[in-house]
Amino acid sequence: LICIFYFVTEFDIHNVKFYSYKELRIATEDFSPANKIGEGGFGSVYKGRLKDGKIAAIKVLSAESRQGVREFVTEIKVISEIEHENLVKLYGCCVEDKHRILVYNYLENNSLAQTLLGSGCSNIQFNWKTRSKICIGIARGLAFLHEEVRPYIVHRDIKASNILLDRDLTPKISDFGLAKLIPANMTHVSTRVAGTIGYLAPEYAIRGQLTRKADIYGFGVLLMEIVSGRCNTNTRLPIGEQYLLEQAWDLYERRELVGLVDTFLNGDFDAEEACRFLMVGLLCTQDNPKLRPSMSSVVKMLTGEKDVEEKKITKPGLISDFLDLKVRRPEKTNPEPKYTSSYNASTGSNNLDNSTLSSGTSTSATMTFSASYNDQSV
């Protein structure tokens, strides 16, 4: 009770249900491995049945988690105060002793990273109608965060593993631990870089400049992943195909963008609509953030309410350029690089969900990153 009182008073948390650790332990059968449905850098997620009969996803933050109290509180405050069809719903939390646990509604079909892009087996048939529904749903959720919530919210880690699917394959944006609430009178904030390589907007990764445009870039990458059915980076592919954005730009310039559509669709898709989606992805990932459209405009373009102005499409901020310029093998005289991230290019996902590329308040354009690709430093 003392711990709960501290959280409510110190961090101004209201309208949140507090669960006891015992109750959640019972719900998950003592956090049985058989009930584990996910694992990341911040801890593990278990499926559990609450006392009221609800099935829940119970996110247990590990003692070694880099998500501190501030991030934990941010996630509670952000998601408890807003509600949208395309956002996960928070049931409550547990803050007993050293335990920090979040309780969400359980989503039957896991994440896009595991079902569409993962190497594991999935019974879900991602036909074109389903993919377009998912793309539009994510866009609407982001438009809500960016344009309807006050102060508006920048998620900071839009990626396939943070998009969950319910029974009807309705997409839900999850994991708000890195979210930033930005007052309407501020154009951007300078912040430590946090997110996942491959989805990071260049201006954010290099200068720490965070705006809604950073989310829009991440969405653009995700949009192309959904249409193509592949991760944004895969070094097992031929050199010209390893980076999804680079390949998309090359095909666009050759007027062969349809060649990026997932071959598993076996030609059963609307080619015009698929190319429109990919062009929207290119608009969202343009190197110049000022040229990226707002999420409300993105929704209209995806639904066909607004035309895609091809003349406004310019070269995207390519991950290959970012890696060539910014990812370096650590100097022998400096064995502890300032920025580190472990990234598995074969799956296109960061080994640590919500990985943080800690940059403090530096705005230097010559930051050095160290990344591991298939256990080989680049």
C-alpha cells in the first residue's frame, strides 16, 4: 500500500487499477514458462487469467531492465489516459516492492514481427485485404497520437514487434515506454536516442532531434515491410537487396515498384493499390523530415481519399547511407564506444526490444555507433 501511495502521489497516476503481485502470480501459474508469450530487453510477457476471468498479457519488467521508473510511469500514464481502436488497452499495473508489472488486454495473434516477418510458423493468411487493413489501422492509431491527443505523443519506437494483432487481425500499437509527450508549442525536443536500428529517422539518430516526423519515418519503413513481407534489413540477401528502403528507391526510379510486393501473394493483389502504399512509404521515409506528410494525410492517401503526389517523392534516408557513415568498428584506443546496439539482420529486429542508443544530450553529427550483424561487427 505504501508503494502504491508513493506512485500515485509522486507521479500523479490516477484511474489505474493496481494488482497485487500474488494475484498476478496466480494468474500466470507462478509465471510458468508455458504461459510466456514474449520476451524482450525490458522483460517477459505472460498470458494470464485474472480474477474477473479476463485473459491478460502481463508484462513483467526484469530487474536488469533498462526501462527505469520514469519509463515505466510514462507507459502507465500515456496508455491509461487514452483509448483508441488501434492502441493496446491497459488494465492496470503492479508496483509491489521491486516488482514493476503492466497488465494489458491479451491479443491472440501476437505481433507482426512474429507472424508476418518472423521465421516461425503462422497460420494467419496475410492476403492483400488483411495487409491493407493492418496498414490503415496503424496509420489511424498514429494519427490519433500525433493529432488528437493533447499534448501530442511521439511513440519513438514504431516497428513490427510493437504492432500486435487481435482475433480479427486489427492492429494495436503497443509498448509506450519510450513515448514522449510534447507540448503543442514545441516544434521538437532534443533527447537521448532511443529506438531500433532500421526504423530510426536520420535526423533523430544523428542529431537527437525528436518530432512526429520520426514516427512517420518508422511507419514508412513498417509500411514497406508489410507490403513486401520482409524485414527492413537482411544481409543474407544479395547486396542490392539487403536494405528494403534502398531496394524500394531503386525499383521506384526504374518504375518497377510492383516488384517489391510479397511473392507469397502469388499475384493476388491490387497492383495499383500496392504501389500506392509503397509510394506512401517513400513519402514517409524521405531524408528531409519537412517533406514527410502528416499521419492524417497518410491515412487519406492509403484509403484513396487523397492522391499520392509522385512529384513530391524524393530520395529516402537510406539505412545503407546511415551505416556507411555512422556505424564504425570501435577504435582500438577506445574499447567502450559511446553508442551500442545489438541487431540481428537476418530477422531484421533488434535483439533488445525498445533498445536505447544512449546519446545523452549530444547533437553532434559525427556520432559513432557500434552494431553487431550476425555476430560480425560492422
